[in-house]
Amino acid sequence: MISFHCPRCGKALIMPNREAGKEKTCPDCGAAFVVPEPPPRQRASRMRRLLPATVALLIVSVLLGFWVFKARRPARIQGRFAERLHQLSSRWQGIEWLECDPIHDHFKVSVYYGSERGTYHLEANGSQGSGPTIVRVNPPRWLAYARYLGAVEESFEYHGDDGSERIELQTLAGDLSDALRQALR
Ligand SMILES: [Zn+2]
């Protein structure tokens, strides 16, 4: 409601908001006047009523966006990993994710490398946290085993007797660990 006074006789008048801007006459003195706009206070209170709804909508949007972001995370990790290996060499083939679980931070990937010597089967485990990355070559009796913390190789074991194979596997394990670490970043 709009509460105001007649500009001529000063009578207190009350009119519904919808009458704002319309021409009326004073019921007491008959003076013609234009009904004033409701005070800004009323508009402010409407804003206050709308504010919680606006905030709620905003929170829902953010949560929904985060959910979509999280749901798409495994696909983005796998995409980055495949892209990285492809950049390194076309000899990397047959990527298979045994675990790709951002919720529990478990990641395990199996991949093949076609070397001059033959095809190697490598498996890498990693996490998005500060845990180690483990790379194993040729199951079930592992031909090589490597452990990394970040980009640093902590240990490398080779169970064969070919020095140049050892060097190749050490390089491959390092590349695979890097690719996984970068994909999980
Ligand atoms: Zn009047």
C-alpha cells in the first residue's frame, strides 16, 4: 500500500500499489493529484524476500556444476593419459584402465609397448595424493619393478640379464610414471 498526504489539504490517504502514477482526486477537498510511487523501502523488502531464493539457486548451480565436473573427471584423466603416451611414441598401445576412481583415489592402468625386442606389458598404479607411483613390467613374474615419488625414481629393479633391455625398461617405466602423474594432476 502507498501511504501519502493530499498535496492541498494534507489529508492522510492510503492507496494500493497498483494505483501508483494514476491521476486521482482527494475525497475531502477534490484536489487532483498523481498517486506517488511506493517508497523504496517496500522494493527493498521485496529484494530481501527474493534474496534467499537467489542464493539457493546459486548454491544449487555450483553443486550441480561440481557434480558434473567430478563425474567427468575419469574421462578427462584417461584422455590426458592417452594423449600424453601418444605424444611420447606410437609404440604405446592397448591402454586399459583397471581402476580409475577419483573418489577413492585408486588408479591402475595397463598398457603395451611394442619394442624392437618384443612387446612389453606394463602396469602402473598411482594416486592424486602424495603417494608413490608403481610401474611393473611383464606379469606375472615381473621383469622389472619401479617406484617413483613425484618425478623422482626411488627404486628400479630389473630381473633379466640384458643391460640394454634394463636401460630401455627403466626409460619406459619412467615415461609411463610421468604420463600417469601428469594425467592425474
Ligand atoms: Zn485534499
